[in-house]
Amino acid sequence: MAQAQASQAEAPDADSSQIHVEHDKKGRQFVIRLNGSHDRAVLLYEYVGKKTVDLQHTEVPDAYRGRGIAKHLAKAAMDFVVEEDLKAHLTCWYIQKYVKENPHPLYDEHITQ
């Protein structure tokens, strides 16, 4: 509960209570459906080894940028890496920025060059 309140404080333009990140394991992506429409924000990844993922690309439609939406995708991806005890290669510049701006010892342990 405190986490949701913190998210709302960080991103006042995004209605955090309405943001739900779906993990499509088969499609190797994290998805947020925006306003129940066909618009989607996505974070794409690939396995580059048995226990290593490459977080490749984050994309938020222009109309939704600047609302903190990509932050939710980045957090979900990094939490997945930690929970599954994977290593992450951060190809995506936004994920690199997110990890730098949101330091977390568990994230650091799972990042590889």
C-alpha cells in the first residue's frame, strides 16, 4: 500500500491506481494497456543465456510520455529479474536511467555488463 502511495507522489500525472503491468512471458514483454484502449506501453526483453535476460527496449506512445508510465515497466522488469534470480544486461537506455535513479542493492547484484 505504501508503494502505491509513493508511486502516485512520484508521478502525479499518471493515475497509478489504474496502471497494471502485465508480464507476457511467451512474448517476452511487459505491457501496460493505456486507458483500456489498443494503445500500449511495452518493455521488450530476450533471453541471451539460460539465466540472463537482455532488457532491450522500452516504448511509451507519444501521447502518454512524461507521466511516469515507463517507470512502472522498468520496476516490473527489474523485480522479475530479482525474483527469478536472473542476470540482466541493460541495453535499453531508459532501464539504465531507472536503475541509476532508483538504486537498489538487489538490482545491482543482478546486473551484468
